[in-house]
Amino acid sequence: MVAGNYMRVHEIAITIGAIGTTVSSIVATRTYIATTERRINADKVATADAIRRDLQRAANSASSLVVAMVQGTPLLTAASLIATEVEQCIPTNATSDEIESILQNKQLMVSACVNGWEKAAASKEVSNAILNLGIETAKFTGGYRLIGESAELFQAIVNDGYSPAIFINIIDARSQVKSIGDAIPLDKGIQNLKNALTVELQSNSATYFVARYEKAIREIDKFVNYLVRLLVVMPDENLLQIQKMRSEAGDWAGTRTSTLRHMLRELETFFDPSEMPRLITMVENIESFIGKEHASAEARRLTKLQ
């Protein structure tokens, strides 16, 4: 009888121990799940905060680029240094025909324009600003490629209207119509030639940029900053969903502005309905400002002011 009771007590103890082990396992599992959930949530918060910082840095880089371009100093300084580079290509006793021949030497003029641009500190500021913007936006994926597309539009504008290319085109245009001597004195000394060439490059490059792109880059900057302000206040979950989106814009065979419009439509559900018309209007303004009709109208307006 005593032995039987002992066995039952022993079995009960084993059962209690098993129950305790099970309870401990359940508690441990629940603790692990709770800890994992907290870690996942913390990771989501950290990722969303990183997205906000990246977006704000991109907007700041865009604004810095626009400020550097609009102030005009890079073009004016580069024009002067390019004229100096051209001056150094001309022998002291060169005749008007020899000078004309030098100015029509495309390879020589390209070299002078590139070297002059690189020596201008203000020009490097623009080059660094567009480089920084490219670095900031290269990391964007999903719906944030919309910001990257805007940066590529900036890059296209810089390549055409705010780089050595604009000065190369000005000199080349003069040589194509054989009219370098009409605007630039070739027979009044090299210093006079340099001064006249400086004025020619400064005037034409500034006019081209203002007529062709100034309003456009201001509007792109406005668009990027407004878009970023809307994005950074979104809930973390929305920011993460946008990052994971697969945009179809890569298959969109249209202009850059039509691509921007297409990308905006993909994000439409994340925005307040009242915001989409404002964003679309900005894209339409950009499209108008980079158009040739607007550039022609601006050029005529600037000509009247001179």
C-alpha cells in the first residue's frame, strides 16, 4: 500500500514537472514571439525613418543645385576662363585669318571650353551639386523612383544648358555661319579679342539658360520639395509599401514628364485627393517650361529688354 502510494506520488510529480516544462515552453515561445515582433516593428520604424532622411536629403540637394545655377556666377566665371583658354591658343602675332582658323578648330575649342569650365570654382559647385543629387536618388526603389526621375531631368538640363556644352555650341554656331569676326574683333589685339569673346560667351550662355531652363528648374525643385513634404509625414507602413512597389514606368515609352505623370498616378492612393491636381499641375508646368515654344517666347522677351 505504501509502495503504491509512493508510485502515485511519483507519477503526479512527473506530471507536474511535465506541465511546468510545457508552461515554461509556452511562456518562452510567447516571449520570443513578442521580442521578434518588437524587433520587426523597430526595424520597420528605423527603415521608415531612413526613407524620410533620404527623401529630405534629396530635396535639399535639388534646392542647392537650383540655387547654384540661378545665381549665374558659374556661367559668368566659366565664360571668362574659357576666353582665357582660347587666348592662350592664339600666337601673339596671329593674323585675322589665323585667329579665325583657330576659333573654327572644333577640337581645340572643345578643349578650351572643358578646361575653362573645370578651372571655375563656381562651375565645380554645380557639377558637385548634380553629382550629390544623383548619389542621393540612386538608392531609391519602388515608388520613390519618381524622385530619381526628377533628378535625371535635372541632369539632362545641366548637360545641355549648364556645362561646357553650352559654350562649345556658342562658338560652334559662330563658326558655322562664318560670322565670328562680325561679333568679335579679330584685328584689334588679342586682349580685345579675349574681352569681346568673354562678353559673347557670358551673354549668350546666360540668355540661353534663362530662356530655356530657369523656370523649368525652379518648377522641378518646387515639385520635388512639395512631393517630399507629402511623403515624409506619411505613416511608416505607407512609406514601406511605396518602397516595395513595382513601378511600370520603366516600360513607359514616353517623355520624361509623361513618365513623371505616370509615376504619380501609381502613387495616387497614398495621397489626399486634393493633392494630386496640384502635383499634376506642377508636372504640366515643367513640361511647358522645357518646351521650345516657351524658350522662344522667353528669348523674344529677353531681347526686348536688352
